[in-house]
Amino acid sequence: MKVTKAIINLSEDRTILELSQILAQFSSVVIVKKYEGAFYKEANLKSILGLISLRLKNGDQITIEGTGEDEEQAVQAVATFLSGGA
């Protein structure tokens, strides 16, 4: 399992659809966890509804976990996208 943390920093022109297209090239399962006080929400990023339910916004700190044969590349791609990288 590959785990990393990131801070959301998305411009308004980035969409969830773009993230799902990035993830389509990986076989690994990628989970994002968002902590809210003493609780956390999590979603499988291959589920668009799950991602929407997290209500991510700029400044949120998240944990990204990947499991599978290409987990390192998948987690890095997600972290780069959500933190505002190319």
C-alpha cells in the first residue's frame, strides 16, 4: 500500500471528470480520506459520486492511499492533480 498526504489546491478549470480520466489508466484502487474533526470521510476515487460526497475544497488536507500493482504511480498522479500540478 502506498500512502501520501496532499493539500487541495485546484484551479476552477479543473474537474472531477479530468481526475476520473487520469485514474482510468491505472488498475490500482485509490482511496482519499478527508479528516473533519474527530471523524473522517473516505471515497474510492473511481466512484465519481464518492468523490463528490467528500466536498473537497482548496486548503483541505487529505490522505491518498493506493493498493495494487501500479499504486505508486496512481497515488502520485492523484496527489499531483489535487495539489494543482500538471
